[in-house]
Amino acid sequence: MAELVDLTTVTGNLRAICPTCEKLMYRRVRIAALPVVFPGIAVTVAQS
């Protein structure tokens, strides 16, 4: 599971907890590319 924080209408910051070390991971992504780049990952949108 990951959480998306919108930056613009096109991009956002994806954050999740690493299953190995349990630290936060961050990645900037194009929102439209989420299903292709992260198939099978449940993404929730964070309220700003």
C-alpha cells in the first residue's frame, strides 16, 4: 500500500513503508503512470 500526495494535477509524491527496513520511501510519479509503474499496489490519495 502507498499514499499519494498531489503536487500538481499531473504529478505527485508517492510514499510507502519499506517492507524490509520499515523506513519511509518516497518517489515522484506521474499520476497517469501509476497503474503501469506500480501494478497491484493500492494507492490512496492523501488529503492536503
